[in-house]
Amino acid sequence: MKDKIGILIGIGIAALVIATIFFYVLNAGALEFSEILPIVIVFILVTSTLYILWDRIKNVKKGLPAQDERLKITNYKACYYGFIASIWSAVGAPLISGILFDHELSGHHVTAVVVLCGGIAFMISYIYLAWKGD
């Protein structure tokens, strides 16, 4: 029962986030690149959340716990890889931007890169480790 409540809460939060983004885009008018980037970040995070929820729903439908020991270890490893990617993207994004484009990134752009890189690294490593079975 605890697993089902957690899944329902996760689906509810994801639906509220999608609805909020929908109403924001609907009322925003013409969007610039700096306004589209946060939407892309939120979309990637919601997509990875929905994948994890879908994986847990499959387990609950089979009568298994939503998350077994293997998935917990997979989640911990994926979180670790996402954390390391976030740290190195915080160091590398301003450096690469300065060298390649001769442009200094502002703080909110660095934050966007950190969240995006961490989210993508988590998502890719979680899918890979869950598929591999490690």
C-alpha cells in the first residue's frame, strides 16, 4: 500500500508540473532561448521521473515491491554518477564557454547546465544500469 501511495503522489506531482508548464507556455507568448532552456530542463526531469514511476508500476502490478535491492543499488549508483556529472559540469561549463566561445556564462546559465547535465547523467546511467542488471 505504501508503494502505491508513493507512486500516486509521484504521478500527481508530475501531472501538476506538466500542467504548470503548459499554462506557462500558453500565456507566455513568444519565447526566447533563455526561457526555453528551463522548460527543457523540467521536461527532461519529468521524463526521467515518469520512467522510474513506470518501472515501479510494472513491479507493483506483478505483485512485487516497487523497489527491490537491485533497484535501490541502481538508484544509488545513478545518483552518484549524476552528482559527479553535476560537479564537473559546474567546473567545465564556464571554462569551455570561455575557451570556445569567448563568452562568460552568468550564474543562472551555469545552474541550468549543472541541473541539465546531472539530470541527463542520472537518467542515462539509471536506464543503463537497470537494463544491464548491475
